[in-house]
Amino acid sequence: MQKIVVFGKGGIGKSTIAASLSAVYALGGKKVIHVGCDPKHDSTVSLVDGALIETFMEKHARIFGIRDHQALGAKDLLVKGRLGIDCIEAGGPEPGVGCAGRGISMMLEAFQELDVLESGAYDVGVFDVLGDVVCGGFAAPLRKGFAEKIVIVVSEELMALYAANNIAKSVRTYASNGVYLAGLVANLKVKDGKSDRKRIEKFAKAIGTSILEYIPRDPAVREAEFARDKTVVERSPKCPFAKSVRSLAAKILAARKADCPIPTPMNDKQFYGGW
Ligand SMILES: Nc1ncnc2c1ncn2[C@@H]1O[C@H](COP(=O)(O)OP(=O)(O)OP(=O)(O)O)[C@@H](O)[C@H]1O
Ligand SMILES: [Mg+2]
């Protein structure tokens, strides 16, 4: 099973890209589990016909308080999405209350207890994780050895690269768990930014990784987002975004640990010193 984790700064395009990746893999005949690791719990929306599914934390409050995990099966945790994709959202506390990363840690513990990932049921797992790895909860997929291939979504904006540098630090920290950085996904905010591309290339070099794909700004993404019923790759399979995501999906599957060196993130002084 290939376990792919999509990290990146808030609002950078993780969920849009992750859901389309899951759809591409499922359309290609793979058995897929899509795991939303964000308290906002909207990663799976386009995979379940626009519905917000009951999150792991909501289920936990409703069922697990009464029955222990062993009495449950993996199917009790998952919602069957379109294209046969099994979906789950970690969920989290109400804003301002509790720790947002805790839901992720608890969900992954339940995965372990119920052998969700090791059951042989899946070819691919796509994890969509908020980029604030300063909180250990969001690094849980790395820490517990759930993750394997990491991709970081960035844009040309400095703070997106700052978050990517931080995520690369986490990848370096947990490299001994078998985690490796497959590369960056450049989801540019501007339509045609040559100098922006150069900057991201320079950044990739500085942290010892490469750019897997450039994703174009595409109005089809917004249309799919408002329609909520399908991923972009299903709704507009010929649009430039869909083409790039299909190319990205193949590159991620082909990435091998031996070809992906441990990243060399910068310290803050180096980052702000220019590179
Ligand atoms: N390539 C693109 N072209 C056009 N719009 C895009 C593109 N990528 C992302 N967007 C838009 O940017 C917004 C943020 O995308 P998305 O929700 O996927 O980001 P995210 O990283 O998952 O955010 P969060 O951290 O809040 O979960 C959405 O409105 C989405 O439609
Ligand atoms: Mg998201």
C-alpha cells in the first residue's frame, strides 16, 4: 500500500489536490482510502457528493464512549464515497476549545487497533494534513509511521515556503520512521509567473528536494468547489488542473525512497536571510 501525505500551509490547495488525487487513483482501478486530517473536516466533501460526513471525533463521542474499539470494525469508522473511495475525517473540537491535533492522534490510534491500513484492503491512502506541524498532533501521521511519501503543496508566497520549510523539518525529524519527501507541488496563485517558478525552484534546491508538478490556476477548480458534487478531475477531466493532477498522481506513485534524499531545511535565520 502506498501512503501519501499532502501537507502545506492553510488555504494552499491541499484538499482540492488531495481529493482529486484520490479520484485519479480510484478511476485508475486502485482501492483508495482518503483521510482528512483537518478539524475543518472538508477534505472528503467532493468525494461524498457534497456531504459533510460524521467525523471520527463525533463518532467517538457518539459510539466509542459506550463500546470499546475492539467491538467495532473498520467499516464502522469509514464512509463509502464515490468511485468506491473509503472516506474518513478526523474532525476536532469547536474553535477555541481543546487541541485540534488530538483528533488526528486518536483517529490514528483507532486505525492501529482496527488494522485499517494493514488489512490489505487498500492500494493507496491519501492523507490531507494541515501544515501547522508546530503542533505535534498534525505531525502524528509522520510520528507514528503511518505516512510514507510526503508531498508539500506550496505557492510563490513567502509564508507558503516558510510553512514548507517547517514541514521539511518534521520530515527530517521522522525520517527514521521511513518517511520521505517525494517533492513539492507548486500551486501558483498567479496564472503565469516565470519569476515565481524560479523562486520556488531555488527554494526546492535550498531544502534538497525537487518540484514534482506545477498546478495551474484554473477556474474549473472554483466551479467544482461551488457545485460540491464531484472532484475537479471528474467534473472537468480535460481542464488544465485535471491534466496536471493526473501527471502528479503518476509521479507520486513512481517516487522511490532511494531517489528522495532527507531534506535540508533552513533555520529561520537562513530562511529570512535569502537563498
Ligand atoms: N489551482 C487552483 N486554481 C484555482 N483555485 C484553486 C486552485 N487551488 C486551490 N484553489 C482554491 O483555493 C482555495 C483553497 O483550496 P483548498 O481548500 O484546497 O486549500 P487547503 O490547503 O485544503 O485549505 P485549508 O488549509 O483551509 O484546509 C479553494 O477555494 C480552492 O478552490
Ligand atoms: Mg483543506
